[in-house]
Amino acid sequence: MTLQTESLLDSIQAAETLEAFQTATEDLRDALAVKHVVYHWVNSIGERFGAGTYSSDWVDRYLEKDYLRLDPVIFGCFQRFTPVNWKQLDWSSKGAKAMFLDALDYGLGNQGYTIPIRGPNGQFALFTLNADMDDDKWDAFIDKHGRELVLLGHEFNRKALEFEQGKETVAAPTLSPREQAAMTAMAKGYSRAQAAADLGISEHTLRVYIEAARHKLGALNTTHAVARALSSGLIIV
Amino acid sequence: MTLQTESLLDSIQAAETLEAFQTATEDLRDALAVKHVVYHWVNSIGERFGAGTYSSDWVDRYLEKDYLRLDPVIFGCFQRFTPVNWKQLDWSSKGAKAMFLDALDYGLGNQGYTIPIRGPNGQFALFTLNADMDDDKWDAFIDKHGRELVLLGHEFNRKALEFEQGKETVAAPTLSPREQAAMTAMAKGYSRAQAAADLGISEHTLRVYIEAARHKLGALNTTHAVARALSSGLIIV
DNA sequence: GCCAGCCTCGCTATTTTTGGGGAGGGTATA
DNA sequence: TATACCCTCCCCAAAAATAGCGAGGCTGGC
């Protein structure tokens, strides 16, 4: 790891504001001499958070044309665990080709490398480098920096999660052991009768736990409670 | 990054057999002069895969006593994105304390550092270092190697996924858009009537989606289906 | 053209879950 | 020694989910 990478990691870690976060992507772009560096995160509700050096024109264009749905990069990253080199993806579909040409028009380079990053609760983020060079140079570049990029991507993600969590500060409730067990049994698909038998208690007692958990979790029904318990990491199936 | 780390990464990457994978954990243990190095993976269906230097006695003990359910390390990693230093966890519960002492009896060191790793389809893996040293030394150790450990953990995970995919893993079912929407609505705690109204369809139609998703997911009831969809990463709430 | 898969809607009846109301004993913490 | 929280059990009535039987139209691939 070069000293440069170390100091970039430190500067990301030290970022206290979104501006500093944004600056870090720009610094990284300059340090690596690439065209673009982008960190980007989307959840199911459509909330997004991101920073990077793409022009706002391109971002708008991307959203307007709903490229998210046909972008081979997104698709590839969803399926893989490992980083994706754009040129190894399948760009054969008509929509994908059009998108690629469009991207070049909007100032993107022809080469790209995107690292998928996953976090708790199904969080999914992308860390992308984009540059303009021929294949050989690009391969050498990736070969040289690939591992450090993984670290940088994770550091961006860690910081992004920090910003997001700072917004909400929802105190996660705690479940008593029996409540946990009850929720776990529900998550396993047991009926109340089965679950009660499994725990060696009466069905009525089991119900009390489920209701307690429901209330603690602020859930509307059992399914909701299980969903919340799961995505808060309170239970593991 | 030290040359040593580079060569370890390369040796993991080069591993062709489970034996080589196992050897890599042992090499890493020796290189870092720690007591244990463990890579461990569990998916939503409960399939397991792991390699490491824990004694089989301890692994058996862990499973037998169902420590998975009360291990603060597991709990901490599920909730966090970042690595966890064992000593910063909450070991105050009786069960956790007993487990910790038990672990020492079985040859584990008093310090630990575990990196959570997440992949596609809700895959969740842990990469753990365990050692016997005082707090100051351990902190210095983590400070020095933390970032490289993230890389090593990911490399182990990449390799593990390779092995798993080689043996034809259980194909994760795919949900149609409407089925996804129905599952998401259920996970949000909507009643069928509410969910149907939300999707602008009849309650009966909604039911068809829910049942289809249940069958695809091999679930016993709606709660079970939602739990599976969530932990497979098919839906995000 | 056919088949598979998706999307949409209807009916009836049974089983299960939920929402209220209770009660008593235990343990731990303040 | 209170107070809080956890564990356990019970009844009743209403709401919701499940199981089974149907139907037709649409798309996209072989």
C-alpha cells in the first residue's frame, strides 16, 4: 500500500461533512489520474446518497432515462461479489450499447471498474472508477491498484453509513431471550402451536412474547415484527 | 501493504483445493503470530462452509451449546458494517461470560477481531483473528494490520464463493416484480387489504402473489416467506 | 403456434392470528 | 425495599390469513 493510499484513507476517515466526502472523491480522482471516481448508494425506498465527480448532467440523464434498469454494471455487481471490470461485461443488448455511447457523450471514459459493497439490512453500494485509456494500460492500472481500491471503497462506504446513521439515530430496541426465541420461531415459519411446543411453553405464553416483541419493535403485526427484527440484526435465522 | 501480505493474498488466490484454503489460514496464523485465524460462512438456508485453526473440539462445543445464539461477536457483526474488536463488545450477559470462559478453556486467546463480510443473496461471512495478548499490544496490532485484514478476509471470501459455486449451489429463486412488491408490502406490516390498495389490485390478486412467493421460497407461511426473502436479499425494507 | 410465466379477478369455508381483559411469581437493579 | 422487567398461564370475540376451486388476457421465447 502506498503512502498516498494511506493518506487518502485517512482523509476519508477524517471527513466530517458531505463536502469533505465529496472532496475526497476528487482528490482520489486526481491522485489516480482517472476521469471519474464515484461512490453511490441506493436503498429500496429510493433514497440515495452519493458523491463523486460525474457531472450533474450525466446523473440527471442517467435517472431520466432510467438507465439503472438496463445498466450491465448494476446487474453485474448485483450478481457478483467481486469487482467488475466494465469491459468484461455483456454490452450486447441494444439498450446497453446506447447507454454506453451516451455515457461517452457525457464525458465518461471508456474504461470502468466498479466494486460492489454490501452492508447490514441489504444495503448495497457501488464504488466506481472511470477512465479513458486503452485496454492494456487499464488492465495494468487495475492490476496495480485493485486491492487498494477495495479498501478505499469500503472506507467511503463506512463514512456514508456514518452520515446516514447520524441522521436517524433510531435506538434499536432489545428483545428478551424469550422474545428473541419467539421471533426466531416465527421467522422459521412455525405456527404458534409448533413454536410453543418447540419452546416448551403454552401457546398463550408464546403469544405474550410475540405481542411484547411487536410492541417493542413498533410493528403492526407479526410479519412486520419479524421483518424488523431481522433487518435490525436482532434475530438470525 | 507488506510484501508478506501480498504473498499471502496471492497464495489464497491460488488455492485450488479446500486443503490449500485451510493451509492458507494456518500460514496467516503463523505469519501474524496469532493463535487462530478462521473464515466462516453461513447462508440463509443454513448451509455452512468454513476453514480455520480452531480445534474441532471447540467447533463441536460451539455447535453443541448453540453458542451462535448468544455469541456477542455474531450479534455485533450482524448489526455493524465495520470490523469488531471483541473486547469492545458487550459481554455482560451471563451466557456470554460463560461462553468466553469456555472458549479460553478450549484454547482460544483473550483477544479477537472479526470482520463481517457480505455478499450476494444475503450471504454473510465472518473472518476472525484470535490471539492472546494484553490490550495495548492488541490495539497496536489491530492498528497496524486492520486494513490488510479486511483485504485478506475478502480474499478468503472470494475463494470460498468460488468453491461453493463450483459445487452447484442451491439456485436462489427469483421473484417477479409483483411478487417482490407483495413481499415488500407484507414486510412493511401492511394487511392484505392495505397492501392490495397500495398496489392498486384486488385483495385476491395480491393473495396469488403472496402464495406464489411462498411456494417459490419454500416457505410455510407469509412470515416465513418474508423472512426468507429478506435474508436472501430479494427484498429490502 | 405453443408453452411458460406473469398479471388480473371471483367464490366459499376453515383455520389461525390478533386485541382486549386478567393473574401470580421470579430476578435484578436502583 | 421498591420498582421494573421477565416468565408463565388463562378466557373471549373479532379480524385476518389460508386452502381450495375456478376464470381470462398478456408477453416473450422456442
